[in-house]
Amino acid sequence: MNAASLSPSAAAAASGTDLLLWVAVPYICLAVFVVGHIWRYRQDQFGWTTHTSQLLEHHWLRWGSPLFHLGAFMVIAGHVVGLAIPDSWTEAVGISEHAYHTTAVWAGSVAGIAMVAGLGMLCTRRLLTRRIRLTTDRSDKLLFPLLSATVVLGITATAAHNVFGAGYDYRSTVSVWFRGLFVLQPQPEAITGAPLLFQLHALTAFLLFAAWPFTRLVHVWSAPIGYLARPYLVYRRRATPTAAPTHTRRTRSASGSR
């Protein structure tokens, strides 16, 4: 992607560093995301899952895993609405900007807290339990810090600017830049004016996309959706043959001895 692909105003407003950070790096990360998944599926189908460690420790896992996954689903849904859907669309269906902002802030805060709490429990479990720590491979050592940084930066940006701060409308800057990448009309100037926390959150998120195919995150594509439509399994107790009466066996034994 070169400057010729940008609009004249965008090319004039964006510096070389802006083009590198907000155009080149995202496209490189997305390319690694796609090609890496194809490579991983062709080369490591048996490893296309997360390695269970429930037998090694289950107390932290019992609370940490549901909190993390539920929070992650809510956070992903919120990002899809906030980044991919323009504000004009939500207003067209009757959702005012104030209603959207209030819902996004508080629902996002609850989801972020749940995700941070769950991730904290899972990381603590991995650090404190020796048997699990020994099973941690190099991809986990990359994934957990990168995932933690992305989540913490996101919730910190929301809290600093939209909960305790004056408020920041990321849909007019970060969302515009994000959508521009996918329609091949990047607008790096849309994000250069965003607060630093939002910029760091966006960068770490794309780095997470690049690391995704090479970590345990690939297991999200193996969710057993087919089980929802699969017919029920019916289990029946196997009929056991009735044992012969004891006196009958004795009678036959006696007759045989004769």
C-alpha cells in the first residue's frame, strides 16, 4: 500500500511514520493473520485446539475461564458494533448517540472488568501452579502478555476518557480509520488525532491478530457449532443375561459326576 492509494488530502496530512503505523503495519498484520491460519491448518491440524489443563488444576479454571470467555464475547460484539457500523446506521434505526454512548460505556465496562478478572485468574493460575507452568510453551509466553496489554489498554482508555473523563467519540476517528482499511481506502489521519491510549490499543490489537494463527487462539474457529443442530444421543442400558439358579448348576454338576 503506497501513498497513491490514499486520497490526496490524506497523503498530504499523513507523515511517513503515520503511513507505517496506521497503514503498513495493519495490512501486514492482516496478511499474516490470513496466511498464518492457512499454514497452521495445513501443517498442524492436530494442534488446532487448546490444550486442556483441567486435570492439573481446576479451582482457578472454574471461575477464570467462564469470566474470560463471557467477557471476551461481549467485548468482541461491542467492537463489531462500534467499529464496523457507522453512527448514521444506528441513528437510522432509532438509537440516539447519547443512548449508544451510555450503553457502550457501561456494558463495555462490565464486559471489560469480567474479561480482565478472568484473564487475571488464568494468568495467576499459570504462574502459581508449577505443573501448568511447566506446560507453558513459547506461544503462550507471547500470547498472554500481548493479550493482557490489549485488554488493559482498552479498558483503561474507556475508563480514562469515557467513564471518568469528559468523553471521547472514537466512532468519528478510530472507527473511520478501521473501516477504511477494509475497503482499501485507508485514512491514517483519522486516527492520528485520537488519544494515545486508543492508538496503543489499536496497535496491540493488530499485533494480536498477527500472533493469532500461531497461538492457542486458533481454537475459537473450532467451536462445536454443529452440536447445536446434531440429534440427541440416546443411551440405553445394555441388558445383562440372567444368571442361572444355583441349585440348577449344582444338579447338573452332580449328574455330570455320575
